[in-house]
Amino acid sequence: MNIIEVWQGDITKLACDAIVNAANPSLLGGGGVDGAIHRAAGPGLLEHCRGIGGCPTGEARMTPGFDLPARWIIHTVGPVWHGGSRGEAAQLAACYRNTIALAQAHDIRTIAFPAISCGVYGYPPEAACTVAVRTCREMTGDDAPPVSIRLVAYDQHMAAVLATVLARED
């Protein structure tokens, strides 16, 4: 059975198979979720990411979790919001699709997503959450392997937006 739920808190504290990093294209750390994951995972993550060679928008790369309670980190690069006319929704959906496909290929059963692109990349939260929920549902249909997805909100506002969209898209 596939479960999609909203969880409020610090994604770096979750003990699940994989957490998702809303990374920048270099994969070498940054601000927001990306910086928090790099700090919590320790220096091994940065060293490992240096050997990957980056990640284009919409794609996903996987690394060990290092010092995190999660076994794996799946890094994906969300689109920067430019008003919605430059394919942002398709790029954001690709982030979720490629991350879930990578997780399925590695038999990952529990995965936690932050609100990709909703921070400094400026994606409007309700629009981003709608893409996230719809894409997660599409990727975890009846024929998909069982998976539990947590949509993680760092604050109460984002948790409310995620919960509203999840209920509406049910």
C-alpha cells in the first residue's frame, strides 16, 4: 500500500530510507534545505558530491546519507520560478518523477521530500505542492512497488499548504 502524508519538522532528523535534497546544480551545498542536509550529513557528503559532477534541473542523483539517520540522500535540482511560462511545472514534475524512479530502482520504501523550489527558487507554494502531490500519486499508483512518502514542511504555513493540496487532490 502506498501512503503520502504531510509531516512538519526537520527533514535531516528523519530515519527513513531516503531523504530528498532540494539541491543546486553543483550539488556542493548551499542555503536552505540543501545547506541543512550538507551540515547534518557531514564532510563526507561534500567530498562524495565533488565526484558526481553536478545535476541538471529536473534530474536526480543518489548518495549515501553519511551522518544522517536516513540511509540515502537523493539530490534533485528544482526549477527557478520565472512566472510559470518557462516550463517550470514540467521541470518540477520531473524532479519528483526522477527521484521516485531512482528510489524504486534501489528498493527504497520510505522517502521524505522537502518543498522543492519553494525557498530561494521562488516557486509559489500552492502551485509547487499541487505538482508534487499529483506527480507522487502518478508515480505510486496501484502497479508501483509499495512506498511511503512524507512531504516535509519545515514550518506551519507550508504544512498547511501541503495538507490542503493533499486533501484536495485525494
